[in-house]
Amino acid sequence: MNNFFKVSHYSKRSKARLGEIHSDHGVMKTPGFIAAATKGTIKTLTPQQVKEIGIQGACVNTYHLVIHPGVDVIEKAGGIQKYSNLNIFTMSDSGGFQVFSLASPKRQFAAKAGLTRKADVRGEEQPMLVKISEDGVKFRSTFDGQLIEFTPEKSMEFQRKIGADINMAFDECTYYPATYEYAEKAMERTHEWLKRCIIKIGRKKIGIETGQEDGKKKVEKNPTSKFYFPNSFPNPSSTNQFLYGIIQGGTFEDLRKKSAKFVVAQNTPGVAIGGVSVGESKAEMRNQVRWISDYLPSDRPVHLLGVGQIDDIIDLVKYGVDTFDCVEPTRLARMGTIYKMSNVKLQMTNKYQISNNKIQNGEIDITRTVYRDNFEKIDVDCDCYVCKNFTKSYLHHLFKQREILGYTLATYHNLWVMEKLFEKIREAIENDLI
Ligand SMILES: [Zn+2]
């Protein structure tokens, strides 16, 4: 029986469902938001504040942790949970987005020509590409110049050492705009790599290849499980890690459907949708999820990589997405963009419509001079610690003076709003409203 994901209610109106993902570091209620913790920290927040806000999950990035402090250090420390003291449900991204999308030949060319791509919205550092092949990718770290190789097997090994609850299969994140031929090739390569990731975990699971790698730890096999649960993986924190296969296919409907069918058929414990929100329009982004809505598994969790704008989330939940990760609430917070709770309410009232219109005035820019002597609550509709205790004027002052507390307060509030949004979405599903 699959205890990893439990669905308690399927909406009568859409493919939305209410569920729980069970990990050794806590339960994640779904639909839910996974906050960006790229380098092993939800930027500016202490783990105590993370708990206070009620953040359910964090997403660390394999590429960044390989660069620094190195996965061996994290393994030695007992895994990322212990090392960071976050101790909440954690997911690790495979590194595919960084090493492929950011280091794509097109991007390298664009960088040389002084052009930038829209994928820059994710604000990642650009690795120096050395070689891309069917086997994987070699690049030089921008941090210290060391030569690093990512292959499906290496990504699995890196993620095992990091020890997050959810691991992503190594994929090629197709850049945008890509030709049909390129998107197809990248999708096929992603499928081959998923098979290799499963083989890598499978061998570990039954201990055929290495035998001794499990050391003295008892290996508990579950031959009846139809999913690839690497539950005997000897990771640093001795906890279960679950693999998600990633659906690719770019902006092409037939490729997306083909990829969804293939990835879902591999029976990984969860499924992720990748290669979206890399510069395409909102309509294209939603289409990429809508096209495959009927192919997504009903008994396993579905994660959407890199998407989390408030006005997109409800519609994507209706297509069957359970979890989201996105840097936007935290990155915008550090730029002084403060979410408004009224936007959450507005989204919930518009819940019956699928619309591509961005909601106006869904946030405020606290750096504007107009807030210099505004002594109102930061958000009149919010009762988080920040809004209860500080004024717009004070937060404006902190930002204008680049005081570190400003970034903490803004991050705290924005993530609080995200949590409230998902609470309301879960309530609405329970009542078959969406
Ligand atoms: Zn607030």
C-alpha cells in the first residue's frame, strides 16, 4: 500500500484533490507550497520563524549544494535536514534546470552577444559549460572553477547524500523558445535519463551492485510495491527518499502528452512537470499543464516545478497539481514587493473562471516614497506577526536603508500570505467549490 501519498477528497468540480504527503520530516498537506531554500536556507528566515509561519516544505537545489559546501559535507553533517536545522518536508531539485537551461548553448551564445534570456527571472548564476552529451553535462563552477560532472547517476548520488525527502530525476530543462526538433530530442533524453535514475536507485535498493554500501543497516525490501521506493537507500539521515520523474516536452502538445504517458508509466512515487515558466507566456505555461491533465496520476502526488504566482495557482490546482515551488514570494519580498491578502480573497472569488488576466494591485512596492510617513499596518487584511507589529513607514525605512530586518519582515509576510492562500484552496476543495 502506498502510504506516501493519501488523498482524502477528490473535488467533484475538477481534478483538484485534497491530500497528504507523508515524509520522515513531517506531513505536507496538499495542495501546498514548497518554499525556495536553494542553498539550504529559506533566505532571511530562521527555522523558528519558518515553523511560526507554518511553512510546510522547502526546496533545496542540488547544483548549488554541490558547488558549496559540497554534498560530502552535508552527508557528514547527517543530511540537509540536520545540517540546516529546518526539519520540515524537503525536496531537492536535480540540478537539471541549472546545468542545462542556464548553460544551454543558446544561452552561452546569448551571453557572449550581451543578450539575456527570460529565464533570468529565476536569477541563477550561470555555470560555465564545458560539454553536453547523451551522458550528462560537464561544467565549471562559477564559485571556485572546479570541474563538475552531472549525469543521471551522479545526480541521484548527490541527492542521496543531501538526504531530502523528495528527489527529482535528472532532466534536460528545454529552453524557450525551442524548436520542435530540439524539444523532442531533449524529451527523449530526459526519458532515457529517468530510466537510468531508476536503475541507479533500484540497484541500491536491492544491493546487487555494491552489496556493502548499506553497511550494517538492515535492508528492508518491499518486493510487492509497484513504485520505486528507495527505502533502503543508505542516506545520511537514514530516512526514506522518494523519486519523482519529470515530464518535459516544451510548448508542444503532442510532446507533452507523450512525455506524461511515459513518465507516469515508470511508476515513480511522484511525478513532476518541468520546463515550464522559463520565459513563455502565462497562457502557454497553463496550456502545458492543461494538455496533460488527463494523464496525471490520481494516486500519486504531482509537483509543478518553478511556478507559484498567486493568479496561476488555483487554475493549476484544478488541472491536478498538488505541490508548487517558486522563488517568487521570497525573491520579490527582498526587492520590497509586499503581497496583499486581499489578492488571495479576490482569487478565491474568481475561482470559477480560468483567466489569463493578471490581477491588478495584488501587491505593493514598499520602496515607494508615498509610504515614508504611512503609519498603517503593512497589510490591513493580514494578521501575521509582521503586520501586527510594524507600519508601512518603518518597513519603507528599512528597505531604503538596506537594513537586513526589512528583508526578513517582507519574506515572513509574503510566505504567510502564500500559506493562507493554500489553506483557502484546501478548504474550497473540501467543499467542492473548485
Ligand atoms: Zn502580514
